[in-house]
Amino acid sequence: MKRYVLSMIIVAALVTADRAAAQKPATDFQAGDRILLRVEGDSALSDTFTVVAGPALRLPAIGEVSLAGVRRADLEAHLTRELSRYLKDPVVHARALIRVSVLGEVVRPGFYAVPLDLVLADALMVAGGPTQDARVDRLRILRGESALWSGNKLQGAIARGSTLGDLGLRAGDRIDVPGGRRDPDSKWRLAGLIVTTLATVITVITVTRR
């Protein structure tokens, strides 16, 4: 009996650790991530680039720039240092993107490359926003066959204005907006999610279509 109880405690600890790791904000780059790069005065280096194995960023006429150990928050400073080896006093603007799918009751379901500093509500607006049948109170973030975020915990994160990075999203995760019969408060949740800036939506849509 004691052995059984000990085994159950170990299993519970492993599951808790796995969930904590899954929900830890993403800090390192992985192959498949995308970076929106703009170097003032250099059109060849102003584009959206995909992170390759290493991880590294493969740039025209420069080659691969290592991203190993680089935190997303330090991306712009890191690329400025690296590009200074090839360009004189470069002015670098860089933004990390991840490719996620937005599914279910949104106007334009599909795959989108979005910035990690985008709040979840704005990520839905990139896909056209929730439809009238959307149950935003049942919104889920999925990874594989498991729900990474859902229920009251996710609703609380939305209310706090959590970004995709805060939620620990990675390339390949799915934002699922279920449909169905709405509860009396659903229209207020829907209205809350639609509060966003037009400038942000236009910027992100432009990025995803490049």
C-alpha cells in the first residue's frame, strides 16, 4: 500500500512539473519560429525570416546568425550587436513571431504568424474576431491532444491582458474558439475580447501576409 501511495505521489509530481514547464513563458528560440526584421536603409535585411536549426537566423549576404541562448526579450539587442560586425551603426528593429492556428468560431480560421507580445484578444482579431456563435467563455489553447489553458484560469489571464508569450505559447499551438448555445453573460465576454486597436490588427495582418 505504501509503495502504491509513493508511486502515485511521484506520478502527480511529474504531471505537475510537466504542466508548469508547458505554461512557462517561452524564452528560447526554436526552428520554425519567425522573426520580423527591419534594418533601416537595408531592404535585403528587412523582411520576415524563419529560424533554422541551431537555432539560427539565416540572413541574405551574411549567413547564419546564432540565436542559441538568446532570450526573446534580448533579440533586438543581440541582432544589433551581430549586424554591427557587417554594417556600420545599424538601426535594427526585430520582433519574434510564432506560427499558431486559430480554429473554430472565428471569421477566418487558419494559420497565422503572430508576435509573442500580442495579447490573446488581438490574436483572435487577426483571424477576423469571434463569430456570433462563439463561446469565448470556453476558449481553449491546445498543444497536441492536451489543453494548455482553459476555463477560469484562461479567462483570468485574458482579463489581466496576458500576451501569447505570458501564456507560454509555442509554434504549432492551437487557439480553439468553440461554438454552441451561449450563456447570458457571453455577449459581454465577447465585447471584452473585441476591445483592441485597429492599428495593432492592421500591423499583424500585414506581417502574416508577407
